[in-house]
Amino acid sequence: MSGDSMHPKRFRDDEEDETASQASSNISLEELEAGRSRPKWYRRSGPSTLKRWFGTADPSKSDKRRAWCRWLVIGFVVLGFFGVISGIIYVSFVSTLIARLRPAPGHSGLDHIVGKWTEPDANGAFKYEWRDDFSRDIVPKNCHSHNDYWRRVPLYEALAAGCKSFEADVWLTEDNELLVSHSWKSTTTSQTLRTLYLDPLANIFEHRNVSGASISDREIGVFDAEPNTSTILLIDFKSDGHKIWPVLQAQLQAFRDKNWLTYFDGTTMHQGPLTVVGTGSTPFELVQQNSTDRYIFYDAPLGSISEPQYNSTNSLYASMNLKAAVGGMWLGRFSSKQESTLKQQIQAAEDKGLKSRYWDTPSWPISVRNNVWAKLVEFGVGMLNVDDLVSATRWDWDFCVVAGIALCGKK
């Protein structure tokens, strides 16, 4: 055999070694080029970072790092534990505050009606058994139930809260009925001025008169605590005021006949248990027209209260949109200039014997709403316009927001 044929295996091994060496060399070059093309953050991350932290090249450093990790985990566990405890304490604190500060439920006849009330139907207004504790322990307050008909229980909720004034928006139908609603689209034939307000008020006055019949000089107002207080029905004329006027007069005639209405006889104002005030599209000239038996009064514009035609013989309220009166508030607070304007307007209405009232006051955030309420009351506003009856009349406004949580009010 020749020399080449005597060592075939060695020849192949050498060839394979050389091929492997070249492949290894090629791979190494490719990896090297790839490594050079990668950014430093990439080359410093990944397995090499873990090796530096947990590698065994320096056992003392590795032990220190492990110790740090253990303490870090322990720290997170401790913080989590105290976080849970703090959360439990916070919730318990707020729950206790709510339980302590929440007003106790009322137990008067009015509260009983609120709980049992159902909407008017074909048979008329809601009927109930009269109780002599009808308004027991309810203190009348100078608050106006804005858009009262939107409440779950119109009229009675306002009276149960002690509000002296409540509002009904009316629309005239072709058959001369006054429907109560904020818009024409949402009117229903069962929700009328009579079924929601006039009939219930007549029922109240009838029973109050009976329960006090043994006292000949007793007024027949709604509230036991202040029987001489006159409640105020503010009627917002939504459709043609000149057409609504005679229909409203006709529906109020029974109240006038029984001497239940406040009226002006040309020289003297006679107060009754109910005072009717027109706003919205109410024609001022029709209010003035009847100068000897005037029993529908006007809601004068507060911004024009200096005009001589508005006085206590033809008007009761002097009202205005709050933003139109003083502009927007910065960070939910009145500026000194705005406060001065409010004081001047309120005083101007009072000087004429009228009750000032601001509508469209802020309802949220609760802290801003309460601040506006407090300022208006401080400045002597005649009637506080409110949407949230319970918060306005039964909560301490300083404790409505505690620990960052609104305990009262609607968001």
C-alpha cells in the first residue's frame, strides 16, 4: 500500500480539525462583530449582570448581595403589613365618623309620608292617614328646594327637611291643565300642579286647622315649631305666561277663599300659610295689575333690584344666577371683590324687603359647594337655593369632608 493509503483516518481527522477550526474562527469573528455592534447597555445586561451579582468569583461580595436582597424582601413585607394595618385603621376611622356624624332618621308624620309615598295616578294625589305629629321636631329653615319635582317625593321631602320654599315648573296644555316638569318632553298627565302640590297642601292645611281648632287664633301653617311661618311655592312659568296666568288664578281660588294665601289689599300685606311667587315667563305687568287683591307675587331680577318698580308689595324674591352675579370662582373660593358684590346685592334686596336668592350654585366638589353655602349664609342671603336637602339642613357643613372623603352630599 502507498503512504497515502496507509493513513486515511489521520487525513480525515486533520481535515475535520482544520474545518472545525475555520468554522470556530468564523463564528468567533461573527460574534465579535455582533458584540461590537451592540450598545453598551445591551452588553452590560443579561447573564453577565447576574454573574457579577451572584457569581462565586468573590464569595464575600456574593454573600453581601444576598444579605441585601433578604433585607429588601423583609422591608417590602414589613411595609406591606403596615400598609394593610393603616388601611384598616383608616376605613374604621371613616366608618366611625360616618356613623357618629350621620343625622338620625326623622320620625315625624312627614317622614312617615316620605317613606310610604307613591306617585299620583288616575285617582289623584297620594293619600295617607293623617298623624298629629305631622311636622313634630322639624325646625323651619330658609332653604329653597330647587327643582323640587325631580325629587323621589316632591313637596314632602322638602317639608320634612324643614325647607320653607319649593319650586314647580309648569306647562299649559290645550285642555287648560298645568303639567309639572322641567321640559315639555318629560311631562305626564298625572304629574300636575294640583296632584303634586296644590291638593297635598290643601289637605295639610285642612288637617292642621282641625288639629288646632280649639285655639281660635292659631295660624294653620305647616310647621309645629313655627306655626306662623308661611311656606313659599315658587312657580316657574315655562310656556306662555299670559295664557298660564288665568288658569293658575282659577286653581288658586279655593286657597284664596279659605284665606290660606298671602295677599296684598292695596295698602297692607296679609300673610297666609302659603305664599305664591311667579318666576320664569311670569308677566310682571299682570302681577302689578291686581292692586287690591294680589296673591301671586313676582321673582324680581336681583341684578336690576335698584329699579323702582320692584318692591315688597309686588315681589317676594330677588333672584339671580350666581355666575352671572359675580363671575367664576378661582379654586372654589370667592375673591374679596366677589364677596363685596354679593354683600351689596343681598343688602339691596333686604333694603327693599325682598329675599335674595342665587340659583345654579356649584354642587361639586362638596367642599366648594359647602363653602359657597357658608359664605351666602354668612352674608345674610334671604333664601339658600339647594339641591341636596339632607346635606343642607341636617349635616354639619364643616364635617361633610373628613380625611379626604365626602361623608355627605351627592357627587
